Amino acid sequence: MSEKTRRATIYLDTELHRALRLKAADTEYTISELVNEAVRESLSEDADDLAVFDERAHEPSLTFEAVVKDLRRRGRL
């Protein structure tokens, strides 16, 4: 293991652990590598979502009624 890794104890559902073991054997990746990649991807998605929220933070807020009125005006409702 490299010096940039940390040991952690996690508890997985039995079926999830079995699926990870099978995928690791099939792909020649370790369970740790698969878990690291899944966590990295999940955190990346969260970061993308937060970036979009920041970009839209200064957009004007619309009331529910205003949205419904606009949808009706455009024939969408």
C-alpha cells in the first residue's frame, strides 16, 4: 500500500460484498480500488451539484403560483 492510503473499516451488506468480490475477481481490481472509485465518483457528482447551485444562487425566486401561471400561459398546463 502506498503512503497516501488510509485504512478504514466499513460494513457492507452481504449481497453487496459478494457482488464486489465477484467484480473484483472479474476485473482484476481490488475491492479497495472499486470502493475508492465509487466513492470518488459519488463525491464528484455532489461537487458538480453544488457548483450548479452556486451558479444559480442569484437567480430570482419564483412562487409556485407564478410558475403555474406561466405554464398555463404557454399552454403547458
